[in-house]
Amino acid sequence: MSNAENQEAPQAAPAQQQVQIEVDDTHVVAASYANFCRVSGSPEELIVDFGLNPQPMGVPKSPITVTQRIILNYFTAKRLLAALSMSIQRHEAVFGVLETDVQKRVKLPNR
């Protein structure tokens, strides 16, 4: 056998596989609902505030109380963006496009 015959063919790069990550959610203190979200940040991190807007139509008459604040580095924020985008695309594929403009979703009675 020649040297060329003894050498193994180069292996193709393995396909990327999804890895299942085990998550322990037994320490979740509480789940809460939010219909308001504000994003602010610095060069190092993003701050995402969540709260409940009791008046989702128009400009709220009283301040919106922020009940949850999540601080993320930009790498985690980008992964969150991708995960949320994929989830919304799947939802819209089944149920239709989500309209984020409340005024366009509201159907006023005919007068």
C-alpha cells in the first residue's frame, strides 16, 4: 500500500447539533404578567424593566409601576433576541401576524 492509501480521508465537519440543557426551575419565586417593557442600558449591559400598564390604550394617566428588572450582558441579550424571534415566528406561522399597534387591533363599533 502506498502512503496515500494509508492516510484516512479528511473528516467532514460535524453538523451542529442542538444540545438539551437541563434547567432547574424549582427556585422560581413567582411568575408575573407584564404588558409594558422598557429597555435601557450602558455600553456593558442592557436593563429590561417590566410592569403592568393599567391603561394600555392612549397615554397612561399615572406612572407605570415597574415590578421586574432584568440586567443582561449583550451576549445574553442577543441570544434572548434570537430565541424570542424564533418563538414569535412560530406563533405567527400558526396564528397569523401579531399587530403591535393597539389602535390597529381595536375594532370600534359602527356608528
